[in-house]
Amino acid sequence: MSSDNAAQEAGRDVPGDGEPVWDVVVVGAGPAGASAAYAAASTGRKVLLLEKAELPRYKTCGGGIIGPSRDALPPGFELPLRDRVHAVTFSLNGKLTRTRRSKRMLFGLINRPEFDAGLVEVARKAGAEVRTGVTVSRVEQHGSAVPDRRTVAIVLGDGETLLARAVVGADGSAGRIGAHVGVKLDQVDLGLEAEIPVPATVAEDWAGRVHLDWGPIPGSYGWVFPKGDTLTVGVISARGEGAGTKRYLEDFIARLGLAGFEPSISSGHLTRCRSDDSPLSRGRVLVCGDAAGLLEPWTREGISFALRSGRLAGEWAVRIAEAQDAVDARRQALNYAFAIKAGLGVEMGVGRRMLTLFERRPGLIHAAVTGFRPAWHAFARVTRGTTTLAEIVRTHPVARRVLSAMDKH
């Protein structure tokens, strides 16, 4: 049975020309899209999840699962952890190296291909239909392809047109849906990463421990995340410093004594943060995750933002799908934007201020987290998910004073 016939068999709305209408179509099957599809499908709505790649697929990403990510996972989701982190080695551009340890796990490490495919499978089990190898060329909310004001047309690369009551864009920061919504970005960073297979003796030395190095370029840092017999080694800094970023990665790998091992994968990726006034919707179309420019500006951590915003987008897409007119759809879209800004937006605001402090005074950050016990405990609590940067700044006078002093400079 073809997808269209299956849709009609399932009893979806069918406008006059016989085309079935999905309640929600989600574009992009990363953590944000899979979370949105799961949230929408869990309500019993007819949901279609589209992905241009075949799954599983590689993604440039450290693969750290901090507390907020774990807490946002679908109920019962088994994390495919490759390692559990109990220690962090900090260094300041290769110097002043110090390791801090914790009895309790700080965060977990996953391989993105496994993790993403697992989330898609959970969405599928909740009732979402999944189509891979599908490119979206554009979405239309007016014009001949749209049968009525309650419908969005999704035009695929091969010319096929799908119809939906609501669309969630989770197709990344350079995707078509963000462009349709008019997402504005004000911070773009370049991440470079190498997956380095290592012998068992080297892997043992890294088990349960990550390395964070505050880098030579303002706002840059490097990381080593162990995943069994492979180390994920990467660096990130502001876009426009391509040559310097590449040199930083090479120097970092050499300093770690890993230059003799051949990477199995070397990749690069741009991360993009939204500007404060960037829209999160247009008509019946919402954006979430990287497509909305939602990530933590200082660490550029995006998985927790993807999972949390995806879930909210899926929940509100269902309400938009039910909206009978443009006014009601607009009200639901504004409620979604409010929910994002009240939670993730506040965290991003503090993250921007932390990035400014880090760009100007990386030595201060290093000294605090390695030599000042309350700062290390704060780091541990943030990674475990028992607090947030925003909460620490709100409740701790010292943290508030330091950031306020930086704001004035």
C-alpha cells in the first residue's frame, strides 16, 4: 500500500482533490524533529516525519548528554551510553592542567547516529510515519497548492506535494523551514571534530574522563570525549577564524599525544544562535532546535535545546492543527514562542553573558572551576541537570556581581 493510500485508509482529512492531509508534518529527524514527532504522535494525531538522509547518519557533535537532555527524553527511552563521565580535566590553552573528580556521574556520552536513530524509532512506535531520503524544497501557506486557509503545502524535491494542518521545521540551521519563517541568527561558530580510534591502553586512560581546554582564540574551547575505543576530539570558535581553528585542533591533538592515530572521520559544522527578536513561527509553521537557532551560546550545547524545544513544538503543533482560523493558529504559535522564551530563552541570555566573560577572561573561568570549590560544584550541578546557569546567576550574589561587572565593560 502506498503512503497516500495508507493515509486515506487511516481516515485523515481529505480535501476536494483527494489529497490526504496530515495533522502534523515534521521536517528533519534529528533530536528536535524526532522529539516533535513523538510528542505530536503521542496524542493520537496523524504525524509524518521527513528526513533527507538515510538513517542512521553521522553528525558532527561531541555527543554529551547532560541532565536537561536526559530529563527531556521520551519516557522509557534507553540511552545508548558509550561512557559515563565522573572526571573532567581542565586546561588553559594546554597549560595549568587540573583534573576534578565526582563520585556521582556528571553526564553521559553517546554516538549521535545511534542516539538519533533510537529517537526516531520511539517516534515511529508512538504512531508517526517516517520517510527518509526526502528533500523539502519549500513550504507554501498561500497559492494554488494550498486548498484552504487551514492547510500548509510541503513541496518535495521530486515535485510531490504533501498537505498538513501544521508543520514543524527541525531541518537544521541552514534548512528551508527556518528561511521560510525568517529566523535571524546573530552568533555563528565553526566546530571541527575528529573521531580517533585508539588502542585499548589509550582508551583505558580516558575511560570516564573528559578534557576541556579553554582555547587560544577568544571564545574558543576544545574537548575530548571518550567513547570506548574511539575518542571524539573537537574544537569550536567564532566563524571567520577558520585557519586559526584548524591550527588549534591540530595543536590540541598533538599536545594530547594523539597525532600518531589516524582519524576515522574528520568533519566540520557551523552552529548558529538566534537573535533575541528572531521569529519562532510563521502562520501554521513552527521551528525548533537548530532550525530556530536554539542552543547554549557559551558551550554551544544543542542536544538539550533540541529535545526540549522539539517536544514543545510537537505539543503546540497539535494545537495549531486543531485551530479553525488564522487568529487561533496565531494565538497558539505565540504561546509556543512564549514557552520557548520563558525557559530556553532565559538560559540563552545568561549563556551570552557567560560567553562575553569567557571571551575576555578565560583565565578567570579556569581559575574558578579548578580552584574554587563552589564553582566546580556549580559546574557539576549544571551538567547533572539539578540547576541551570540562569538559576545560579539568579540565586548567587557573587555570580550575579561578576556578570554585572562584565556587562558594564
